[in-house]
Amino acid sequence: MRTAANSRTEMNDEIGAETRLALYRSQFAIRSVEKRAYDLFLQNLIKGTSHLAIGQEAVAAGFAMSMKPEDWSFCTYRGHAHTLARGASMTGVLGELMGRECGLMGGKGGSMHLTDIDNGVMGSYAIVGAHLPIAMGAAWSAQYRGTDQVAVCFFGDGTTNIGAFHEALSMASIWKLPVVFVCENNLYMEYTPIAAVTPVKNPAADRASAYGLDRILIDGNDVDVVYRTARSAIARARAGAGPSLIEALTYRHHGHSRADPAKYRPTEEVAAWMKRDPIPLYRQRLIESGVGEPTILAMEEEIKQAVDQATDAAKSSPPPADELIYKDVWANGGWAWRN
């Protein structure tokens, strides 16, 4: 049972108060932007669909805090959280979702293709499992070039039944590549429970031994646990000891996408996971550890104001110019030489 005294001791551990405040800031900022994205969708300012990571913020925050600026993140279509956690601007993310010129890709990529090379975000991928071999290839390039860069690849539980998952794990293990594979197991592969189509209880962790890797199963809603696990796995990869496969148990608060009311999930299950919301739990941990609530409130207010400013900037930005459609389509950034 956690007590205030125990929590105060934890704040003096290897993580420390400064890092914990940063972890809370990251989680709260992600949640705030995601909520704003939902509001903008209801206002018809975000077209199409998008996949929110509300409830899964601890995974993004914990790993991003463990990475060096030159490391790479590879995300799924549910990539807003990881993109923000690595340092992408709120204006750039919201602008991209709204299809505005100020967006990370000038407004032509949208929700499922967020990319921010300057902050190590090497793309969000709409095709399930497609980015695992790409992350593995990036790790191979780091190994070949002799840098100490590490690729961190995030994917959902459904990806564990895709061929690319097994192929990437196999090659990464054989060649001891500096890559960390992170399964964000939110229990559902779109609308289907992962347990209904997978012969093992933990779709990633229970398969790790097939590739000579340790079984790593963690609470993905506890950012301290995520941070410690991430730091260890990334250090192992950087030291040349090879890849890791981590399964983080978590839960999305909303449906698979905006079009999904998520009525297929049992009411009791949803209620139980809502009690494990990573943000209020971590906020309470900070308070129990001696962080004053005024400090936390000031941080939260600062983030809310930043989200409002980013929203206004994105709304004020124009749609992308027509000529942008040809930009970044080919390697030289142009199209004329092909016509």
C-alpha cells in the first residue's frame, strides 16, 4: 500500500523530482492536445478521422524522456502522443490535423502521417506493421555507420499477428540491432479483442523467447515503470547488446477512431481501466511525494494556455497552396524531371 512517506522516498530515487515533473508535464500536454483535437473535430475543423491516444500517454512520455535527441521514433496511425512527446510543436500537430499550412507537413499529411524529422519522429504509419522493418532498417544503418543512435518502434497488439512483426524481430535479434520494439497493448485490435485471435495471453511478451529475447511485460499506465523500462532497454541497445521487445498494458479511453463508439467493450472493463487513468494517478503521486498543488496547477494552466495559443495559430493559418502537392513526393523534392 502506497503511503505519503513511501512516495517521498521514491522522489529521492534515481528518477528524481525534476524528471517526474517533466513526465507529468508531458502526459498532461499530450492529453490536453488530444482533447482539443477532439473538440476541433466536433467543430468540423478536422476532416476525416483520427485515432486518439487518450489513456495511453504514459507510454509516450516515459519513452520520449529516455531517448536522446538523435534517436528515432517510429509510430502507428495513433501517433499524436509520441510526436508531441518527442518535442513537436502543438501548433504543428494541430495545424496538420486541420490541414493548414502551419502543420508539420504543411497540411498535406494529416493525422495518420505525422512526421517531425528535426525531433526524431520518423513518421506515423497507417499500414499495420509496415514500420517495424523500417525501424529495423534504421537501426541497421546506425550499426553500420557506427553511431550510438537507437530506433524505438511503437505498435499495437494487433500488429503481433502481422508477418512484418516476426520478420523484423527475427532479423533484429540475429544481427543484434539497436532497436526497441514496444507493443502498446490496449486489448483491442480495432474492434476485435486481441485475446479472441491470439493463442497466447500476452501477444508480444509471450513470443519474445522465440527470438531469444527476455519476456518484458509492464504496466503501461505507470509512467515511472515505463521510464525505468525504457531507459534500461535503450541503454542495452546503445551498448550493442541488441534489441528488446516490451509489452506495455494500457487502455484507450475512446473508440478505435472517431467513427467508433466502442460499445463492444464491457462496461465493467471500461470502468476498471478508467480508475487506472495514468494522469490523475501520477498527479496524486506527485502530491503525496511533497510537490505542492499550486506548482502542479501552475504547470497545468501554462499548458492549457499553450494549447489555446496553438489552436488560434492553427485556425489562422491558411490551407496549403496548390503547388505543395508536388513537394516531397520524389527524392529531389520535385516532379518536373519525371514529366
